[in-house]
Amino acid sequence: MIHLIRLLQEAGIDQADASLIAQAFTAKVFRKGDYLLREGTTCRHVGFVEEGLFLFFILANGQERITYTVGKNGFLTSLWSFLQQKPARENIRCVQKGRVWLISQPELLRLQQQVVGFQEFYTRLLEKEICCIEESRYDLIALTAEERYEKLLHESPHLLQQIPLHYLAALLGITGRHLSRIRAKQVVRTS
């Protein structure tokens, strides 16, 4: 909870309002394999990840297609489902034991109306998520598999230790075999 309060204060929300906002969140512990959201259910919460790692994925032709990861100090929700209050088209699963602070949509709306600065904080949060979604979509279309792997190494090297290689391959939009070839080339280039 301390990390959430600090994040709110860094966004310009004073201590009293940050504490009021934090009280609207409830903690939930997730074990590896637990789902925060399953496809077909409506997303009712936004979560702040205090610890752990979560994968967003869709099932396509029986295969898990990972679209996104969220770790410590990140926010997570199925944006499309949450904003429209329609059944989710994706799943959110815990892959590393975690603790998430959840806030419901009614509480979120209440805070936007009652706490000065919270609407701006929430808008910036949505803008950041939209930019991340657009960037990952662009990367999948415009970058080669090797370029996506290089970008992952540069921007999120911790993922290499936190999630199994088959998840990394799915996140990059390639097969496990293709990822092995890319990694082998990387070793040859660096030696």
C-alpha cells in the first residue's frame, strides 16, 4: 500500500487525499496460476500490483497468445471490458505469487468526483496504458522477432528470470523453437 500512496503523491495528490484513495482499495493475494480475470467474465476492478507478475493472454486456436505483462508497481485491468462493462476477451493470470490492491468501478468513479487531482491521475494512467497497447501492437507488426527480443532484453531484462521461455516466446509472438534460435544467435554474437 505504501507504494500506491507514494505513486499518488508523486502525481501531486496530497497525503490526506492519497490516504483516502488508498482506503478505497482492498488487498487480494494471488498464488501462481490464479486468475484475476477469465475470458467471458466482466472486469469489475482496476488493480495495483504490490508484488508478483501477471500475464494477459487470449486463447487462439487452443494456443495461449500472451499480449501483455504487468509486474510490481504496475496497474492492471482488462481496459476494454472494464470501461464498457462487457465480458472480457482476455485472461489475466498470476505467474509469480502476488499481492494486488483492487478498486471497483463505482469506487473509482466516486474518487474521480470527490478527490481533487484524482481525475487527472486516472486520465494519465489511461493514457499510459493506451500508449503501451499501441506500442506493443506496432512492435508486433513492424519489428522482426529478433528486434522484439532485443527490445525485451533492453527494456525488461527481469522477465527473462521471472517467466518460462515458452511464455516469453508467446509474448514475442513466436514459437519456442524460434526463440531458441534467436537466443543462440545472441550468444554467438556476444562471445
